[in-house]
Amino acid sequence: MALIRITNRAQKASYPIRDVEIGARVAALKKKGVKTYELNIGDPGAYDGLYGFAMFKGIKDALVHNIQTNGRFDGYATEQGERVLLEAVAADAKKRGIHDAKPDNVVAGNGLSEIVDYLIGVSVEKGTNMVLPRPDYPLYTARVNWYEGTPRYYDLDPENALQPKVEQIEAAIDGNTFAVVNINPSNPTGAVCTEEKMKAIIDVVKDKGKGNVAILSDEIYRLLRFEGKHVSMASLTKDVPVITLDGLSKGYYAPGWRTGHALFSNFPDDKLKNALVKVCGFRLSANKAVQHAYAHGIRHFSEDDAEARKYLAMLKERANYTSQRLNAIPGIRCVPPKGAFYAFPQLLKGPWKTDKEFVIQLLEEEGVRVVHGSGFAMKPEDRFFRVVTLPDLKTQKEAYDRIERFVKKYG
Ligand SMILES: Cc1ncc(COP(=O)(O)O)c(C=O)c1O
């Protein structure tokens, strides 16, 4: 009899971005002294700040101040989140047109991932489903499976600037659907959803969901849009339930600080939010000192500040370079990203039967690590892969010279 059991769900679970087998290959290559290019993790602070991004100074100063202030910020926070943060999130959302935003409707967590986990945990079980974009951000598929629900997908159309195929959302919603997820700007594609498509999603959720289906609008990249201002899904409807998901990981360049939040709009009552807050009580609280520093940031930071503009310009230049280099390789197609720090190219030729075959051979021969598209719910034989556009141009040049050489050799 085994004393230590691992559940079936844990055995079945996988997380492609941190794929263990590929991670072991990278470690083995490094041990042999091979130079590697890790274009797989969407972390602006990766490799001890190598990419040149850092949390904004004013917010760092606020955190330093908090942790040096007697014991005021050393205890647990409330399970829903510190009032000062809930107020700051609600006030900012209201400024951006989310008409009913109020502090009581905000729930904060240790990173958005935690909130997404708990939210799916309180809403999804066997027999229920969630409608996700394909490609998705793998957290959603992983958590729906974890709670024994069924992921259903709608495609982001590469023939139409990776916009959602709204008719597929309509077809996927039924009486057991909890929510439709939209990620804007998108991880893994870097695409920005048009206002027209957002309105179309709202309309089908309203018609087919009949008040029982929510939109989960993941806007964690909203500050990282290269042109124009971000439009929040919840600012476009006064009656369809929307949960706006956001946090400091991406727009503030500090995912290691672990703070994210959900804002509930247009819900007829507080049942779902209260269930979420109850489950948040299991982990007692999110990080208190960081919540206060983040609240300071939301109140005082602007996307028009010099630091934010400088970083966004760097991201745009690096994203443009990525898509130019990829599109210049015969046999690769890449829709140019409009935000975030990813691109999602497709191989149109070459001997590789699956995306993972390509990814492993590229890593072994050229030391370049990318993520297979099937990790984002794509078909392996469609041979998509995701690259992170964060590295500086010199590093990118070396990586793309290698990808080019490799694809030309076999393609
Ligand atoms: C679309 C999307 N949602 C949520 C998250 C998780 O964010 P956090 O770092 O706040 O847990 C990520 C992180 O990469 C993401 O890309």
C-alpha cells in the first residue's frame, strides 16, 4: 500500500510554460556550457532584471516606507483585500468607464492566478463548462480541468488579426456554462480585441446566457498596448455580468510582487463574490504591505509617466523586431502583436509533425527555447509556438539568427 498518494488530477495536470521535460533539457544544455535563449517565460523581471524593466520607483519607495513603519503593515490583511486597495481599484475603474465600480465589489489576491483559481473553484464542477479562447492562457484550461469542469473553446482567427470568432462563442454557451473568458491584450498572441468584437461578445452572452453567464475579462496586460487606449469590457455594458481581472504583474513590471484582483460588475446579487471572499479566507490574506504600495501606485502612477512611456516604447520596438524577423523567414507566419509581450507564430512548412517536435529539436540544435502551441490548447499538428518578446534587440538578433538558420536548414 502506498503511503504517499498523488491524486489523479495532479497526475493528469501539466503546465506547458514551465514544462518539466523541456526545463530538464535546458538545464542539461547549460551544464554542458551551451548558450541558451529562453524565450518562454513572460516575466519582465526574469534573470535578475536582465531585460531592463523594473517596478516603478515611486511604488518601490512606498513599499520600503510600509515595511519600515512600525508594525502597521506586518499583520494579516482582511481576506477580501485592504480597503485602501479596493478603493483605489474601484476609483480607477470608474474613471475608465466601469459605471458601477465600487470597493465592495473588488477582491484582491496574491497574484491574479490565485483569484482565478478560487473563482473557478467556486463556480465550476463536474457537468459545468467554461468557454475559453483558443489559444488560451493555460491557467484557465488547467484550473477548469482541476475542478472537473469542461473547457470549451472559441478560436482567435489568424486570418482576421487574431480576433475572436464570436459565432463559436454563441455555439459553445449552454445552460451549464459559468463564463466566457476574454484576454485582452492577449497572452499568447499579443493581439488587441476590437471594441466591435467586445460588443459582439457581450451581445451573445446576453442572448444565450440569459443573465446566468458571466464574462471573465482578463485585462492584466491593459497598460501594455502599443497604440491607443485600452477599453475595458465592463465599460461597454450595464447589464451583462463581467468580472474584470487585473493586477500589478505585467503593467507594473513586477510579477514577483504577487498582487492581483477581480472587480464584479452588473451582478444581480453578491452570492458569487461572497463565495469567493469566503474561499479567500482559507489563505487568510494576501500580502498586506504590497497591497498598500500597489494602492499608492494606482492613485499616483499614470501610463503617461516618463518611466511607463519608456518601457512601453522598449516593448513596442522589441515586439516589432520579433514579428519582422519571424515573417522574414520563409515558412513562418506571425501576426504582429499590438500589445503585451508575446507573439504566436505558425510554421507553414518543414518536416516536424508536431509543434513539440519542432520545439525540442530547435532547443537541442540551437539552444533556443520557445513554447509549443499545443500548450495553449492548439492542435499539435498546426505547429504554432509562442515566443516572448521581452529580450533586448541584441539577444533577440542572436536568437532569431538561430531560428532562421534552423528553419532554412530543414524547411
Ligand atoms: C493572461 C494572464 N492572466 C493571468 C496571469 C497571472 O497573473 P499573476 O502574475 O497576477 O498571477 C498571467 C500571467 O502570465 C497572464 O498572462
